[in-house]
Amino acid sequence: MRISGSDEENKSVIDVARLMLLAARTAPKAGGKDDIETMILTGDDKDDIAKEMRKMAEVYGDMFVRDAINVEQASALMLIGLKGFKSVGVNCGACGYETCADFTDADQKHGAAFTGPICVIKALDLGIALGSAVKTAQIHNVDNRVFYRSGAAAINLKVMPDCPIILCIPLSATGKNVFFDR
């Protein structure tokens, strides 16, 4: 029997993506309240993100095309989003409101990429989950980089409709990391 190295490498990327989901899920969250959502995209679903990014480039600029090329080159995408507009309830004021109740009552506004305001502590939870996921990819030698532009495209496509913020980690296993030195 002969097993193609490139086929197995692509399968391994998906296996590592699954481990990344686990790492994001088990990452520490403020107050033990988990509002992280994760997903893996491959094939046509992954390519739909790149197509949306190319459309967004007409409004937001060429960097969307540059990143769309990387999404096309990736074997898979891992999405990590923050569900809803919840607060932790500590009244820290970092969201721009005096109290968490004021934050919760605020009108949400969609910007170029995300919708806010967002609880800063919940955003930190998202960052910690991202760090855990990319650490897992790195440990297993899967090339990756965190992209916000492909996350914005996922929001436009309503891939994870409960998430006002989505970040994307494209994954690849090639002889040269396509996500750097571009």
C-alpha cells in the first residue's frame, strides 16, 4: 500500500484543527462562563470566505485580497467567535460604560468588521482561547496566523450568527509558511 504524503498531511491538519477546538474550549474563561463558539471550515465553505473577502476588498481595500489568497491556500480555517453581548458584571468601565447594566442596555452598532460594544473581559476570554488554539497548532507544526478580515467575512456570511466578533485561524502544512513573508 502507498499512502500519499500530501493527502495525509491535509488529513493531519484537520486532526490538529480538532485539537485546536478542544484547546479553545478548555482555555480559562472569566468567572467560568464560556461564551466562545468554534468551527472548522474546509472545501467550499472555506472558499466562500475567500470570495466574500474579495467582495469586501472593493470597499475596505487590498489587504482583504491579500488575506483572501491565504485563505484559498489554507487546508482549513478555524473560526473562534464570542457569542452575544454579555458582560461579566464587574462594572470595570473598559467597555466605555459606567456600569455593566449601561453596557447591556446600549445599542449595538456594526462597524467595518465587528459589532460592539463588547465586554472587554469577554474579549480577553476570546484572546486567551485564540492563544490556546494557535499554541496547539504550533506544537503540531501546523502553519497558522490569526486573521480578523476572514472573521469579518464569516460575520457577513452569518456562518456563526450569534457571534458579533469572529476571528479566523487559517491552517496549512507546506514547505514554507504561506501566511508570513507575503
